[in-house]
Amino acid sequence: MDIHRFEKGWLVASLALIVLFISTVAYVSAVTGVDMVDDSGGSIDVDNVTEDDRFSDPRVEQVGENEYDVYMVAQQFVFRPGSEPFGPVRVPENSTVNFYITSQDVVHGFQIVGTNVNVMVVPGKVSEITVEFDEPAEYGILCNEYCGSGHAEMGGNVEVVARDEWNTTDGGGS
Amino acid sequence: MAYVDKRPLEARVVRVAFGAAFLFLGLGGIGGLIQALHRTGYYRFIGEVTDGNYYTVLTSHGVFMVLFFTIFFLVGIFTWALTRSLDRDLNNPRVTKYWITSMCFGALLTSAAIIGGFFNALPLKANVLYTMYAPLQAHPLYYIGLTLFVTGTWVAGYDWISTYLRWRSDNPGERIPLMAFMVLTTALMWYITTIGIAAEVLLFLIPWSLGLVNEINPTLTRTLFWFFGHAVVYFWLIPAYLLWYAVLPKLSGGRLFSDPLARVVFILFLLLSTPVGIHHQYLDPGIPEGFKFVAMTNTMFLLLPSLLTAFTVVASIEHGGRQRGGSGYLGWLRALPWKNPAFSGMALAGVMFAAGGFSGMINAGMNINYLIHNTLWVPGHFHLTVGTASALTFMAGAYWLVPQLTGKKLVSKRLAAVQPFIWFIGMTLMSNAMHRAGLFSMPRRVSDPTYSFDYSPAFGTVGEINSQIAIGGVLLTVSLGIFLYVIVRTWFGGSRVENPVDSELPPALSGPEHSPRILDNLKLWAGIAVLLVILAYAVPIGYIAADGIYSGSGTYPTFIEALEVLI
């Protein structure tokens, strides 16, 4: 097949670019050990979210010295906890926080504004995403998937507070 | 001899398809303007924030633009391209009549289901957006209309393929002409990828919206949607590619650089368009990382046909510029016919497609995708691709094709000459601002992106970004209005002439004789394409379906919300 030499050069450069892109992602995933969102959260019966131990009382729970689990329910049109009137998610500084989020109605999205913490929340599934927080700060959270006529109302906050300001009753349920 | 005189029957079908396409382009454009002004807070035609009307507009903008405008245009231009390049009529006028009627009727039903959302007295509503993610549910008419529309395209594909087979038996051993090759590979790709949407709609969404089943698996229906939902973007783009390969070199005064490479590009689209859909679900729970990685790898290789196209198209235009007396490294650019809107529209669309390609590379990266997923970055991206590379190329193509289909010379030429530039400026403002807003997490698909917290733009302000989105939206609407004005005046005014436009298409510099015959073996490529889809999807779909295929969701019917207002 006749291919002009400039076009051959372009073809080779294009393939090199493609291989480079794939290898950067493979490197980040395999070598630096950054996990991507996958099926680790497991399945849940959407009709019985409120009877599930993890989500019957949505909360922030200390599970290790600097490690916390957040159990959150996304529903039309609030995050529990996170949105008013349930109050913000409060976690201490310099902590590792595992978010477990499920929906009890339609598909939602969960994003911490200004960061790359971003995950879909699909009914029947538990979304798991782990976040490293450092200094005290206040973040916005929002639903970034259309979920019904009140979708624009679905926002809230995550507060990262000084360690001595955090106690076990913080950030918990409704 | 103009196409309309040579093939009056086919010209009529193409006119109906283009008429429908431009009607939906106009309606979709009104929706776009309403959204641009509403979400930036400049003017709210349709009530306040909590009102669902914004999402009725958003659904109509999406469905009208990316399903009806693009696909009606596609079936029109494919009918023109196939009959022109094979130099024969379509086989069976009754088949042709069936598919165009089915598509029009389907589009009408779906439109009625969407627009019914504005009127509380009607039991119709379909505020589910173009992605129609269950458990959000539309009125059954919405899904039934889409079914008629898509089955119409299947019959159109049969019409083209059977016409080709007749040609083949009359011309054994000849190479498939390039435009016919593009039509056939695309039709095969479409049959493969619409399996996903057909399964989603026929097995799940319709029975569920009629109340025959109570629950469906939301992850499964999402996955079936995206089985179709990425390849459909190539269905939007391919008519633009066809025009860039077949017509743009001629308009610039030259010839296509390489016919063989064009064939390779279309084979790559056939092979790789579908086994990539899971890249829209990088952030989904319930899908293992390995499946996502496979989809990403295929996606990255799908950059190849577009990068090759960039080379071939630019080289062909450069050849044209030099034929017109341009010289030097960049001097040929000035020699190009920038005053011809058919040329300038396609060329500017190509420039924007390059920019859209770069933001698409960001989207495709499994890890950086987290920063921009479902933010305003994403519509910023696809308004460069489908919203300009496709839409502006279609408009430019119409300036050259509508005269051939009606036998009338283009009118208001000076107005038409500025139209692509207004589009380009408007889209530069709007799309760039949307990309920037996405980087600080401003979401897409929302009637009012203001919350109790503030965004932190890396530079500039939220107000400045919003103003660019609004100004860009207004300029785009002005440009669209000019386009429709020029086309309607050309179509319905003026008188028939013998040769309304120079419609000759010169052969490629490097013709099909320079490529191996195996490129024309469509059965082989279709077989490999099916195999790749099975490899990429069989295990993920089995894994997702293991949760139960008719379980996992309630029903959140948007059309019942409308009924409750009455009670």
C-alpha cells in the first residue's frame, strides 16, 4: 500500500501518542497504586436501603487511628449527611476517609467541588471512594447527574475540621 | 446536470430528510438559547429554578439536535452519496418510502412526548434527557417514537446495502467507490451498535413504562445505553468526515490526498466505535476496573482514525491552496476560498474539531476523567465535536448540496459568507468558558449551578465565564438564524436553473488502486467488529446482569408528576 512518507511519520507519531496515553494511566494505576472506582462497594437491595445496617443511620464513623468511614444516602434531592437539614459531613484533618454512598431512588452523582473526588451513585449499588484530606477546609458537594425537577437544589458541604474539634457524634445521620 | 434532474425520486427523499433535519436544528437551537440564558441567570423564559421546564427544554435540545438533526441529515447525505458514487437509483422506492416515513413519524411521536411536558393538561412528559437513565421514566410514547425512528434507519441501511449488492453483481471486480464505501462501513457499524439501544428500549424501557414489569436493573440499562451511546457519536461525525474527504478538497480547489488511507479510517471506525462505550462509565460503581481499562485502551486507539483524518484533510486543503496559486509554508492558507461559506464552514469546523479532539483525550484518560466527569467541561467538549465539527460542516455542506437538490442557486450569498465565522466566534466564547467552568466543578445538566458554597476559578470569575456562555449562545443563535434564512429563501424562492452549482468531484491524488483489495472485504471487517464487541462486552454484561435483569429499581415516572398537578 502506498503511503506518503510524511503521512507515515504522522502515523507513527500518532501511535506513539496513543501508547504513551495508555501507559501513563497503567503506570498511575499499577505502580503508584491509585485505585479507580470499581465494584468494591458491592450491591444492595434498593427497596431496603433504610433497613441496611450501613445506611439505616447514615453517619461518619471512626474505623482506625486516622481512618473514617462515611455512610451516605443520596436521594431526591439531598445527601444524608451533607445537605441541610442533616448538616455537613464533618471529618478531622489529616485523615483517610472512605465514602460509601448509595441511592434510594434514581441515579445521582457525588462530587466534592474543586477536587477530583467524583463518583456516580446508581440504585442497587454502593459507590466506594477513598479520599485523603489534609488541612482544615470547607468543601462544597453537589449532585452532578440529573435526578429530577429539584436537581439544582441537591448540594451540601464537607467540613474538614481540626482534630481537637472533631468528636464521634459529628457528621452523623438524621 | 443537477442531482435533482438526474434522480428526482432520490432528490425528493434527501429533501425530506434535510427538511426534517433543519426543522429540528431550528427547534433545538431555540432550546439552546433558552438554556444558555437560563443557567447563567441572564433571562429565564421558562419560570424559576425548581420548575421542571428547564429539563423539558434540555431533553428537547439533546434529542432534537443529536438524534433528529444529525441522523436525518445523515440518511439524506448517505442517500445522495451512495446513489451518486454508484451512479444508480435506489433499488426499491417502496422501501425508501417506508424508512423515511417511519423516521418522520417516530420523531413526531417522541417530540410530542417531550413537548407535552410544557402543558400540565396533557398526560405527556419525558424529562429524562437524551440518556434516559432508568429509573427516571418517560411516557411510553417517547420510547415508542424512538423505536420507529431507529427501525427506520435500519431499513435505510438495508436500502443502501441492497442497492450496493445490485451494483456489485453488475460490476464484479471493481473497487467500491469511496463514498459508497463510507456509507456501507457506517451502516454496518450502526447495525452492530444499535443492538444495545434496541435491547434497552424493547426488552426493558417499553415493558417497564407500560407497567408490564415493575423493576429493571439500572446499571444494566446504563451499560446497554452506552453500548450504543459512544458509537452514535461517530454516526454524527461520519457525515462530516464524508464531506471533508469527498467534497472539501474540491471546494478548496484541489483533490483528496489519499483514498487508501480514507478507507483505513472508516474500517477503524467500524472496528472500534462500539467496544469503547464503558469509558462513559469510568465512575460507575458495579463495574470492575479491568473492564474500564479495556474500554480505555480501545478508546485511545480510536484517536487514530481522527488523527489520520486531520493529516489527510489538511494535506488536501494545502494541495488546493497551492493549485490556486498560494505558496510558502503558510501562504497557501490565504489563497483558499474563504468567502465561499461551503468551504469556510467545513474548514472552521475542522479547526474546532482539533480542539475538541484534545479535550476528548482528557475525557478518555481513566484517571483525569475524575476531574471533569459530568461537569460543564463535557458539554464544552461535545459542542466542539457534534456541535461544530458535525453541525457547522452539515450547514456548510447544505450551501453546496441544497442547490443540487432543488435546482436553485444559493441566494443571500454575502449573508451566508459571514455565517460560519459568527458560529466560530460564538462557539469559541461558549465552549472555552464551559471547559474552564468544568475545571472548578461547575456541573452540567442543571438549571441553576449556584449553591450555598462558592466556586474557586483558577483565574477569572464565575460572572465573566457566565457572560461568555450567554454571549456565545446568542451569537450561535444569530448564526443559526442566518443559516435557516438563507436555506429557506434558496429552497422556496428563485427559479430553477440548469447547473446551480459546480458539482463535479475530482478523483483522489492517490486512488484506490494503491490500496490492497482486502480493504474492500466488508464481510471480513464486519466479522472482526462483531468479535471485538463480544470480547469487550460479553463478560461485563454477564457480570452486571448477575444482579438480576428485572430487579433493582423502583419507578420515578416523570409523566406521573404531570398528572399529580391535575389532582
